[in-house]
Amino acid sequence: MTPDEFRRYGKQVIDWIADYHEKIESYPVLSQVRPGEVAAGLPDHPPERGEGFDALLADLDRVIMPGITHWQHPGFFAYFPSNVSGPAILGDLLSAGIGIQGMLWATSPACTELETRVLDWLAELLDLPARFRSDGGGRDGGGRDGGGRDGGGAVGGGVIQDSASSACLVAILAALERAGGGAAARAGIARRYTLYVSSQTHSSLEKAARITGIGAANVRVVDVDPVTLAMDPAHLDALLTEDTAAGAVPVLVCATVGTTSTTAIDPVPEIGAVCRDHGVWLHVDAAYAGAAAVCPEFRWINAGMEEYADSYATNPHKWLLTNFDCTALWVADRQPLIGALSILPEYLRNTATTSGEVIDYRDWQISLGRRFRALKLWSVIRWYGAEGLREHIRTGVGLARDLAGWIRDDPDFELFEDPTFGLVCFRPRWEGLPDEEADAATLSLMERLNASGDLYLTHTKARGRVLLRLAVGGPATVDRHVRTAWERVRQEAGQVPVGR
Amino acid sequence: MTPDEFRRYGKQVIDWIADYHEKIESYPVLSQVRPGEVAAGLPDHPPERGEGFDALLADLDRVIMPGITHWQHPGFFAYFPSNVSGPAILGDLLSAGIGIQGMLWATSPACTELETRVLDWLAELLDLPARFRSDGGGRDGGGRDGGGRDGGGAVGGGVIQDSASSACLVAILAALERAGGGAAARAGIARRYTLYVSSQTHSSLEKAARITGIGAANVRVVDVDPVTLAMDPAHLDALLTEDTAAGAVPVLVCATVGTTSTTAIDPVPEIGAVCRDHGVWLHVDAAYAGAAAVCPEFRWINAGMEEYADSYATNPHKWLLTNFDCTALWVADRQPLIGALSILPEYLRNTATTSGEVIDYRDWQISLGRRFRALKLWSVIRWYGAEGLREHIRTGVGLARDLAGWIRDDPDFELFEDPTFGLVCFRPRWEGLPDEEADAATLSLMERLNASGDLYLTHTKARGRVLLRLAVGGPATVDRHVRTAWERVRQEAGQVPVGR
């Protein structure tokens, strides 16, 4: 493709994207295709000769778009939001256009240094502990800090991962390195290592236990408070004591700030104190809710971090206007991470790495190769500023509270809990129906709403009951969309055949 | 950012990228900044108020670009190429603009179905075994195949990973599942599992051994032929026999087609026969060289795949015009992969998943979330067609052969071997210098060339000597760039102070 063709088609694509977002409400939120329908619209074989780009754009509209579930639709309330924004798209476009590999500092110093700095910025925006910053929070004293080794002997720092799944996997590997002195990485897992989660912890922890060879059976499930669903520190203490006595090596406790199911919040200060007593790594997973701390009124969610957290992850790609993939992971001490993941073959040796003055982010992640993802986060923070980011969070929280108020005031519905962030969990009461039938009716209501194409929401089970999850926080979602969603829920609930 | 602002700035960014590629030769290939120099140009703190996009573009030129090592520069010959192309950039841009999450079929069916189909296309383009295709190669018989379960009971299929590191990690997890009946994932690694590589295998295998808890010490290093550096099947057989007798469970053998150091080729048919005898998973890593099989004259590199390979990976983001990240991984049987990586929490349950009619790619990778990466590969294959892809490979191979010819004809230089693909390894002879001094002089030559900014190449060690690696294959590299590079090498070699 010549530069001129790239200019022409590139501008067409930019317009296509702008048009898409302008007309997004004309699409059903949830794709209505059946399995195989998209594939059936695609040729069986690749083309022998190249085609023009117009043909691709035509097929995009004809074949692909019917198979898209529109995560950017203002009526998308499923899972958690997956924020997209103009500056993030353009930051990512720049990254694709420049086309560098950021595996080593030397393979493009700006990729590493911008990432380090932007994650320091984000740590400051979220008011995270100073020891998570590459300069230990001491940059104001002046001085160079390119590789993050200056600024008063700082040993922490941040890195962009593709997802919170990878962040927790990497945290576990660092914790395993610290707990076992590197024995597992060197000689293989040869004893019982244990991880601590609750029933509300994200499934990626169990997946990581399987990937690391720790084993799903060694994921210990700590009790939760039956009402708040928060992890019970006393039970954690008891399990750690029991496991240690039985000869196991506790590796990592995962506390969650804002669980996936209901945004429950584990008591980090109390959990942290238990972790310290037992010498166990504390990872705090705030994948969704962490972004809220850009607002001073949400800084309380960081309680206990300063004293106790060894690692912390939040996803700007969920609720902070930055396209997936962009998970921010910070560690208080980078050494066990690098110890776990660094391998230096001859063909990667270079002067900068040998000098020890620079960060090589390949040693902070699973893969060797890496994209220049800092560009999109840089672009987002600069475009919106701290002010704009706060406004985005406050809008989502405000709309969720409005919805919660309407639900609370409606005698036919039960609000699970006042929402802390942007997620509202609730269910129709289905008065007179036994629990099991009522739960089936709630699922049936969800299916009907999703099939209508007007909105898309998902479900969970909490305190033994099926609940609808309605997560507000998409950049395009405003008051009228939440009102309409609530009207549609009430309306459709009246149509669900119950009491057969 | 309003749609109008997005249109305006988006077109500016498109022009910026086109301009960048047009003037890329005006930059030094290797960034000349020192550690900390980029960081010093960035504000210490994030902005309180948002800024215009123009300010970002200005800082991109002022602060970031001096810290970029230009992987798309036609004088970039380091590592392996990391191909970028117009259609790939635009496919990726569409993915960013649409902003969906492809973790489940249900979260955007087109993301899954396009990926499945495009990887079937790529398998056909590379003439990979039919059992790697989602339809077992049987789509010509007609019928729907959305989830890949139709078409004659096919059980294989392809998936896009971020890198070959992740591909081998995932292959190991699947192999471990098959070898141990899922015991390691469930109960944790409780016995000695072993992996088989050669000294030439990519370092990501050892990294994966550490990540999976198999342990670096259980990576068995099979001898290589001292001349070709290809893995010795007889020694592999001996090691497998020995380890099995000692009670270890062999999990996976990694054969490489085109090693990172020198593009050596392991004898897959012979290695495969040994794997079959011992019931061990054979993973073929063709990260760089696999792309060459788009050309019929390179199909011989697939020898043994049909009979023996359990999994195969190649990186379109290296040499097939598709922006990083895009590693294609195929498995002959998807079941152990899914068995190793599938976990289904309540909030991800959905009708399509339960039906078993669809692929949920989250079960084929480490992370839960995933981008719509198939769009860029679709775009590349359609724009270039099979013809265009072949032409790209042939250009790189042709230029590498030209260079090898000039080196062979020059009495002051030693060609390591006739290049099979696009990588040429060589060294100045430094007549009269002892080996150690000669090797130091070769490294010194490399540093001087890289510091000049005219070209960028890296080094390796093979057969005990330091070699320069010059990898041709960037989309912008044409005859004159390779000629100039060779002239610069000869010229600079004359300037290296030797024989102190």
C-alpha cells in the first residue's frame, strides 16, 4: 500500500469509525446472529490476488457488523464496561504506525521510558503508595530517572500488561520467587504452594494456579461475610496457620477491591496485616474499581495499600477511557519479578541491559515482544487531564445511583445493595414464586431483554439468588440510556410468563 | 473527543504516519538517546486539565521520536523483521474503533468466527496439515462450520496469540494436560515433568518452563549437529528413554524451523518419529521462518508436520506484513488445550457456550480478555492476496542471497552459511587475530555501525564464534539498502582498531 493509498483509505477508516459511533444506537446491542452465520458469509479460501480496500470495508458492513456485540453502545451494561475513546484510538493508531518492538529498552528507549513515566503519573492520579512509583515518589527532588534506578533507591514501578489475568499471573510468579528463593522456577514445583482467594475472586486466579503448576486444588478459598461478600481476615489467618503447620508454603493472597460479581470490597488493611504476620505476598486486584480513585472521594478504596500491598492492578481499559488492552500493574519491589522472568540469550545482550541502568520490560511480563501501549494511555491522560477522568467516573457513579434509587422505590424489585461504583445488582421480586422459579424467571427476563437488542446486561449469583448485573460506565452512556434501560426492564418483566 | 474532533485529529494522525514512513530514512535507525533522556523530556506530573491533541503530536516529534529505534526503517536488519503494512495498520485501527471484547463467542461472534476462518485461510496458504484447520480441511464439502464442530468431526484449529512465547506456553499447558491427565493443573505439579529443546531453541521455552512450574532444570537440552546446529534425533531418543526410565514424564519436544540465532532447521520428520515412539507432544516453532511456506518452493519446511506435529506456531507479525501482535498457533486437537485453560464462573455462563456449538477463545489463551486481532490479518490477506505475500517473501530471500554472494566473494569476510531465508550470518575474518580478539573486533564493528545510525544489526554466537546477524525482510527494504549496508560494513570494518 503506497503512502497515498494509506492516506486515502486511512481517512476513510477514520470516517467509518466516527460514523459508527454516531449511528451506534441503530444497532442491536447484542449481536443476533446464530453460530456459523458470520462464517457462512466469508469465502472458504483466501484470495489468490489482492483486492482493493473498498471490498474489505463493504464486507465489514455486510458480514462482520451483524456479528458484533456493540460494547460501545450506550445501552451496553453487561460485564464491566470496556472503555474506548478518541484519544486512546489515536494513541493506539500511532503505535501501530510506528511499529516498534518494546521488548528491551534498547529496542526503542521511548517505549520503555514513556511507559514508566505514564504509570508513575497514573499512580499519582490514583494516589497509590509512593513505593509503587519508579522513583519511589521522589522525582520532585530532581535528577534523572530514565531507568527508574535513581530517585532515592526506588525499587518499585509499573508496567502495562494485556489484562488483569496476566497481571495476577505475573504477581504470583514474583511471589513464588520470593517465597521459594527461586526454587520453583529453577527446579520445578516440588512442594505444596498455596494461594488464597475468596469465592468472589476473579477466575483468573484459579487459571493462574493451573498455569503456574501450583494447582487449582491449592487455591484456598477464604470465607466471605455472608452479607457484604468481603473476605474474612480471621478465616484467612486460620487457613494460613493451618497450611503452614501442614508444611505448605503460602505464596500469595489476592484481595479484591470491587469484585466482578457484585463489586464487593475485601478489607485490605486487615488482610494486609495477616499477610505481614505470615510473610505472604499481598496482591490487590482492583481491575474494575481501581480507576475510581482518580476522585478524592474514592481514595478510601486504597486503604491498607501503603502499608501492605506488594502488587496492585487496575485496568484503564475497563473504566478509564483507554482501549483494551491496558492493564496497569505495579510492584513495590521489582526484583522478585525480574528474578522470576529474566532470561538473557546471547542475541538479546546489549550495552544498556548490561549496564543495569535501564528497565527491560520483557522481564516484567510473560511474552518477550511488546507493543508501544503507553502511547494510548499517555494520549488519554493528556486529552482528559485529571479533571476529565474524574468527571467520567463521577458520571458513571451518579447514573448508577440514580438507577439504584428507582429500583429501591419500586416494590416489584429488590436492590441487592446500594452501588459503590457503577454496577447495580438487582432482581424482580416475583412475589409468590418459589426461589428456583423466581431465579429462572430472572434469567428469562435477561434473555428477553438481550434478545430485544435494546440493551445488554448479564447476571450473577449472590447470596444464593440470581441477580441482574447492570454496569454503567460506557463513555457514551448518559441519563436517558439508563432511564430507557430501567423502563425496558420493568416493561419486559411484566411480559415474562411466570407461575406456570 | 467529539466525532468531529476525532475526524480531524484522526486524519492528522493518518497523515503523520504516512509522512513518517515517507521520511523514515532521515532518522538514525538505532535511537541514539542515553538512559533517562526521553524521561527527562516528559513532565513529572500528569496534567490537571486536558490538553489539545496538537500538543501531543508536537511532543511526539520532540520527545518520543528521538527515543525510537526505527524497526520500519529499510536499514533495520536487527533481530528479525517486525513487519508493518498499511492494511494491517488499518485493520488494527478498525479493531480499536469498534472496541469489542472477544473473550467469548457471545461477546462478539464475528470476532471468533473471523479469527477461525482467517486462520484456516492462513493454514491453507502455508499448506499446513488439514487437521490443523477448524473444519479438518473439509469445508469444500459444504455445510456450516461456525464453531468449527461441523465438517467431519474436526478437532483442531487455529488461534491468534500475542507472541510465540505465549504460543509455546499454551502448547506446553495443553501437552501437560494430555501427558498427566490434568493432574498438574488440578493438584499442582507433583512429579518430574520434562521438556526437550536444543541449545538453539528460543529462550521462551525456558521461560515457559519456569512459568509452568516444570522448572528450568527440567528443560533437557538435546545435542545439535555441530555444523548445521540442527537437533540430533538420536540424542533426543536417548534422553527420552533415560528420563522415562528415571520416572520423569516427558511433556513436550520443541522443534524449531528457523532458529533465532541462525535460522537452523531441526529435522522434524525424525524428531516427530521419536516423539511418536515416546508418546510426547511435538510443538513446532516456526516463529520467523514459517511464513516462507506461502511460497511453494519453501513447502519442504513443513516436512513431518502432517504426520507428527501436535501444535505449530508462526508469527505473521515477523515476516508476513501484519503488525505485532499476531502469532498464529494451531493445534491438531483442541481438547487438551481447552481442558487446561477453561474455567467457567457464573458471570460468564451463556447459552452459546453451554450449547457446545461455538469456540470461546478465552479457553485457548492465558488471558480472559482479547482484542479483535483477526481484522488486521484478514485485511492483510485480502489486500496482498497469496500472490502479494509470496512476492514479499521472495524479495527478502532474494536480497539475502545477493548479500550472501557478495560476502562469499570477499576474502576479508566469512559467510556462516548460505542463507535459507532472509537472515545472513557472517563475520570479518580479521586475519592474524586470535579468536577472542577477533570476536571483540566483530562486536566493536557492530557497535560502530549501530552508533552511526545508518543501519542496525545484531549479533549471535555460533560454532563458538561471534557473528553478525543481518536479517532482511522489512517491507521497505529494497536492493539499494542492502547494497549500502554491505558497503558500510566493509568500510567500517576497515576502521575498527585491531591488533592493539
